[in-house]
Amino acid sequence: MPKKIAAIAIIVLLLAYFITLILHVSAHDDQYLWDFRTHREAGRLLASGSNPYDADILSPQARTTFLYTYPPVTLFFYRLFAIPDYRTAFHIFLIGKLVLLIGLVYFWQREFLKESGDTLFYIFCLLAFNSAIFLDMIAGNINLVQQALLWLGFSFYIKARYTLFCLFILIAASFKMTPIFFLILMLLPDGKNKFKYFFGAGAAFLVYLLGQFLIVPDLFTGFIKNALIVVGEKGEVVPSTNKLIAAVVEMMAGIAGSPPPQALASAFFLTAAAGVVFFSYKACVRLRLADRDTRSMMEVFMVCLVYALIHPRFKDYGYILLLVPSYYIIKNTAYTKLAPFLFILFIMSNRLMLPIAASIYDIVWTYYPLMVAYCVWGLYLNLIFSREAPKT
């Protein structure tokens, strides 16, 4: 009974938080959903006959410094949001993402975690990876839609319904392209038909890109140009292996008093990526000994991790992809006593969410030594009071 009450309390508090978040973001539509503002404006510019890939045209209208970096056909999706006025479109997109998020968390629980899922998973989703979900909500990126498509595809992969798997991966890759990487899963099942699915889906994706190049070459060229520009983003918003290695090389070069050798950073990254792929492949080979359902799900989780670790531009909100694989391993680790510590490890980096949460985080770390002292004091009290009183 106490566990049920605690579960209900957690759900109520989380709903209250998200309602507060929606109200907070809604009241500051000029500060949040900057990606959506950029992308909606790009759709509006297409409708007006202007070039949405031209930063000199897009930036003043969107009031941001971001570029439109998706293929030309995706502009028609954002063109729909240019039909109503901005505030109406803003709220439609925001509420739509919230509804999608609730559905996605439920889907994760039902299809992937099953008995491993519990109420703590909701807290984990909110706080893990520096509140990746919160970052996604305030940025207004298409990422959450992409995540929903990917996980639908993964569920079909586990059920060996490979046509639907490939279809959803292709749709998910229609915006950011890099999720086409997940077609690599089709190389892992047994049987020769897997190559038909892999190469067939790959060919379909090339047709998708080639068709746009032939029909709207100017827009497609602008898309490629913008996509190459954003690769240079800083590690604060792109906490990827590539950016970490570049930062370390730059720091060491600063200590040595010489300019950072870019080729060295690239070599280190390629070596690290090759290592990740090699050992992950070996792990997938070992998975062939497991039953089919377990094997397929673990293959999905492993490929998600590989994608996150070797993606040169893996954004901060992209870590939503790792919520399910991370929670699954926490709950199913052979060292069950470590589970609480692993849970804390995942959520302790969070300090963003709403301003009050950031303030609490700052207080905690400012007075962390004092809190440790209180813990030591408590241990002494427990030691002393747990003993029998001395006889007089």
C-alpha cells in the first residue's frame, strides 16, 4: 500500500511539474522553442517564394541565428504551422510534443521495459542525462517526433516485422538523415533476406535524396551547405565523443603553447569510434546465444549506444535515445546492489529544468561538504544509539 501511494504521489508531482513547465514556456514564447521558431519561419519563407536556406533572409525573420538544416521536402511539414498565427502554432506544437512524450513513455514501459519498468522510470526520464527531455521541450526541436518513429521501428524489429522497421527508420531519417544509421540493425538477424531489407531501404533513402536534388537543386544545395556549417557547434550543446576529444586536444595544445592539431583530434576520434564499433560488434555476436526476443532488444540497445557514442554531432537533447537502454541495464544488472548508485549517477548532473531546480542544485553543491559532515555525524549517532546503554 505505501508503494502504491508513493507511486501515485510521484505521478501527480510529475504532472504538476509538466503543467507548470507548459505554462512557463507558454508565457515566454519569445524565449523558448527557438528551433520551432526557425523552422516555422523557414516553412513560411518557402510559401512566400523566398529561400529558407539563406541565413540573411531567415535569421532576421525568425529572430534567431540558427539555420534550416533539413532536406527541402521537410519544409512542407513546417509550412503547415505557418498557416495559423505564431502564438497559435507555438501552442499547438508545444502541447503536441507533451502529448507525444506521455505516449512515448507509456510505449517504452509497455514494449521495452515491461517488468523492469516502475514509477521511478518517470523520474529517471525527467532528470537523466542532464534533463534531456526538458532540453528537447524548450528547444522545440523535431527530435521527439524522430524518437517516437525510431522506437516504433525498434518495436517492429524485435517482432521481426522488418518491412515496418525499415519504413519507420526511413521516415525518422527524412528530417535529420543520420538515423538512417539504424538500418545497420538489419545486418544482425539470421537469414539471407536481411540483405534485401538493408540494401532495399538504403536504395529508397538515396532515391529520396536524389529526387530532391533533381527537382529543387538550389534548395538541396542550400540544405547541404547549412548541414555542413552546423557541424562546428560547441560541446556545450553537442556533448559528443568527437567534441570531447577536440576539447581535450585543444586544452593540451594550450598547455604546450601550440595551436591545436585538428588532424590529431580527428585521428583520436576515428580510433575511438572504431573501438566502439568493434567491441559492440563482438557483443552482438555473443548475443546470438540468447533467445530471439532478448537478443533483438539487446541489439537495439547496443546500436543505440553505438550511434550516440560515434555520432560527431550528438546533441544534448538527443540523449533521450538512451533513456530506455540505460534504465534497462540499471534494473537488470547482475550487481543489484549498485542499482541505487547507478540511478543517482544518471540524475545527479541535472540542474536545468526550471529556475527553482537550478537554485536547489547550486545550494546542494555549495554546501555539499557540510552535508557530508552531517552524514558522518548521523553515522556516529547511529553507532552510538544502536549500542546497549552502559550499566551503572
